[in-house]
Amino acid sequence: MIFPANRILVADDLTPASRWTWAWARRFAAPRARLESLFVYDPPITPILGLPAPELTEADEESLRARMRARRSGGSEYRVERGDPAFRILRRARRADLAVLGTHHRVGLSRAVLGSVAEAVARDADIPVLAVGAPLGKVASVLAPVNGEPYASAGLELAAQAAAFLGAELTVLNVRPDAAGESEARRLVRGLIERLPTEMRKEIRPRAKTAHGESVAAILEESTRHGLVVLAARRKRLLSAWVLGGTVERVLRHSRVPVLSVPAGL
């Protein structure tokens, strides 16, 4: 059982998105949870050759920690590190039960060149990752997209846990390329739901739903009716996955609803 979480890592860049992540982290935290706020200084690439990137002094670090303490009350630790944000977050995440990050919904060339820290962390983390791009609000319903792969059950289990903890209902969605396999899709979803503990099913009242078309588009369309999306993240190393992004990364990139990803092997 992950929720409530006892150790939570919150990536902080002191933007409004980070303020939202702190509120979401506290929502999923146990009463005496350790909340760690991590600010990673990524030295910028200087436009003029030969000029070194600005250094982060000890005074700068202390100033950042002071701002973090003032804006993120109730934390157990406030850290400032230098380096690649995704790498540093992943390293600290090994000590946590849950990582929470803000998303900025970069698109176009800036996203292609710079990538997304949240996507990279969700892809490679060994713990659940909550990506947030909106203020904390009441979650009345949780969406759990599933497919026929064995790893999908990990996402459904976490979605059921999250729904129970939040006092929400659960919708389990399967997307097929066309309408021809709808009856098979319903059998799949109902079979997965029946594997959930009986008492949990009574609490979250899971509902089976099917759709057809392109999977990411269908998930995003359905997500607008829910307060949280939970997906299992399967790691891929093929070039196509790195260029195009997997389902979790693509949903996370475009979703206006918080996305909770769980590694398939958890």
C-alpha cells in the first residue's frame, strides 16, 4: 500500500507549478510523512563562446533554501543541488515512496530540444511519479487506462489505492483501434476489476468503459471528466520510443489533469 505516502520527494523550481506540487504532495502524505523539497540548479548554456556559466555560490544556495522554507511550509528537508535536473531528481527519488513534479506543457522545438524533466523522471523512476500542472482540487473520480499487457495491472492497483485514499470513484478504460473489439474490451476491463479486493471495489465503485481510436487521444479526451489519471509506465529503449515517446509520456505531455505513473515492475 503506497497511500498515504511516508516519504515524498517534491521537485521545486519556485514557480507556480511548484506551489501546486507541494499542495498535491501534502494531500497524498501520511500525517508524519517526510516531505523533501529539491531545487536543482542547471547551469545555462551561455550564448557567447568562451564565457563560463554563472556559478551558484553558498550564499545563493542559502537564499534559495530560505525561499523554499518560506513558500513550502512543513517540509522535513530543503535541498539545493547542481546538475542535470532529471538525473538529480531520479537519484534522490531512490529514497522516497513518491515523487511529485510540476509540468510546464512545453511543445514544439523547445520541448524537442530540451525535453521534459517530468517525462524523463516518469520514464526512468523506480517509484510512482505524480506530474502536476494544475492547482490542488477535489478528486471525485480517478481514471485508470488499461490494456491487455500484464504490466497494466500495476497501474490499476495503484489507481484503486489512490481512489480509495482520496474518497473517489474509479473508471477503468480500455481503448481499441476500432469498434470491432468492444465486447472483448469489456470482458478485459471487467476481468481486471474483479481482481481488485472486494472491500475496495465496494468503496471505489469501479466502472468499466471502452473507447476506440488512437489511444493517447482517447485517454486525454476521457481524462477531462476526472481529477486524476493513473497509468503504468513500461520502459522502452527502442529509438522510436525515445523519439515519439511512450503512452505515459505523451499523456503526461498534454494532460491538463494530474498524471500518476507507476513503474510496471513495482
